[in-house]
Amino acid sequence: MAEENQAQEKQFSIQKIYTKDISFESPASPQIFTEKWEPAVEFNLATNAASIENAMFEVSLTVTVTVKTADAVAYLVEATQAGIFSLAGFTDAEMGPMVGSFCPNILFPYVREVISDLVAKGGFPQLLLAPVNFDALYAQHLQQAQQAASSPTLN
């Protein structure tokens, strides 16, 4: 019986991809449109994964972009793209990279399009987000977690 479970075929499928949350703010408009456009871009992203039921997981990717020109915030855009993924037959060691890297890689093109569209509809020049290496980010996350676990705590 245990051998049958180990021999279970790995199955991955996308059940649904959707925009879970979206926000666009342009606090300095309309004055910001009369100023010279010299943007400074701050980019942040976060991922989250939650088990739904029976090998179904919701993975979400949140991207936040703040663009300033001079000392004013030209715009702030945030979008959370999520997906429901079916993951069966993967070991515990394989699940981390699947939900921490593989699934966010699938979601990123969708959230990049959402953000680009919002920025353009806000009246600003198109914002094209560069590709993200989720494999490297996941490896960095694991390394930080290991360092945190191995560092002594003071009581």
C-alpha cells in the first residue's frame, strides 16, 4: 500500500486564475501631469499560499508599485493576482517550490498586465515590469529562514 502511494503520479493543473484585489491612487493629480516626468520607481512583491481542500491550493501574488517624481507620489498601484491550483502526488519537499516559485511564475504575467493597464488608464506612461526570477527569490527565502532558525535567540 505504501508503495502504491509513493508511485502516485504527480498531477498539476490550473483550476482558476483571477484578480483578487486591485488599487490605483494618484494623490498628486492633476498637478503631477504638469511637472517634468522623472519617475523613481519602488517595486515590492509578496506571495502567499493556502490549502483549500483535497490537494487544492490558492496561491496569490501581490505587486505594489509606488512611483514618485520630485517629492510627490505620482501614483501607487497594487494588484493581487491569485490562482487555484490542483497539486497531487508531490512530496512535502516538492510542494514548497511548487507553491513558492512555480505557481507565482504562472501568475506574474497576469499581474504585470493588470498593473500596466491600470497605470495607462491613470494617464501615465506605460509601466512594463521586468521579469522576476521566482526560483532565486524562493531560494533566498529558504536561506533566510534557515539563518533565522540557526541564529541564537536572547531571552
